[in-house]
Amino acid sequence: MQPPDLNYLEDQFYVGLTYNFILNKPETVNQQNLSYGLQLGFIKDLPLNEERNIGLGLGLGYAFNSYYSNLQVVELEEGFRYQLLSSDLGAKRNKVETHLIEVPFEIRFRNSTPSEYRFWRLYFGAKLGYVLGGRAKTVTADFKDSFYVTDIEKFRYGVMANFGYNTFNIHVYYALNNLFKDGLTLDTGQDLTFKPLRIGLIFYIL
């Protein structure tokens, strides 16, 4: 029998799927359909004690997030207009989506051992992100409009927690800054505040 590896590392790769809530939004903006997110990446596991059940994680990953609502972005020659989607359009889909490079940082607690691959974990920390591209898309029975939105805040940051047992783990992320740049308003004059809260599952792989 092969002896256990006393220098083992845990949870190096991750894949996650989330439902994306929109918080701190204007009262007239309503979330619609299934706003979802996908994340995947690699984390370097850095144990801090001899038992290797306390550690740090520093990673690099990719994330895609969509936000379906009645907030319609209209492309103008001089920028963008933000308005409520008219019910007369009969829209099938209306969303804003982002593609990001993310850097998660985790403080890790777990009851793993060199020979036990099923264990409880609690990881929490922060996540930094950079938006590679953001798009708005509106689809109706008569037309489809899709374009890049440069008013999305490029630098994203928030706090997160991952906890669970074995394969299935809960992932929670709360953004600390708005999705859109500060100072933007709806055409009604309301401030365009828009903070994502993502809740879902995350899977770790050695």
C-alpha cells in the first residue's frame, strides 16, 4: 500500500454555477427570467499548518454573468440611454452580460487528511475582477439589438464565502461596487445603482 502524501494540496481547480440577484437597484427596475453565472479557474493551495487543514488560496479564473431585467440599454451616438423596457415591445429577452477575468483570494478551513477526500470546508475571502467586455441585448419578435456597453465598471470587487461537504458546496458572492459606473441615471432621473449578489454551487477538483 502506498503511504499517504503528507504534503498533499487540496481544491486546485473550481467550477461554479450561480443565480445572479440584482440588489440596490432603482425601485422601478425588476429582475426577470433566469439571471445566471458561470465561473471556472485555478487556485493555488497554500497550507499554513502541519495538519494542512488551514490555508490560503490564490487563484485566477474566468467568469460569465448575465442579468435579465426590464432595464433597457439604448445605444446612442453620444453614449447610452437607460430606460425601462416598454411592454409594447413584447420582449423575449432583455439582459446585460459581462465577461471577466477574476482573482479570488480565500482563507481556508477544512477537516481534510492525507487519506480522506471527503471533508467539510469553509472558505471565505475576496474576489477581484476585470471586465473584458460587457454587452446589452434585447430580443423581441421583430428585432434583435446587441452591442457593447462601455458604461460598465471595469474593476469589480466583492466578498465571498464557499462552504459545504465533499462535492457539493454553496458559493455566495456580494459585490461591493456598482455594476455600472457612478453618476449614471435612468431617463427618469433615478440613480442607476446595480449591485450583484450571486448564490449557487461550486465544485472543487484536485
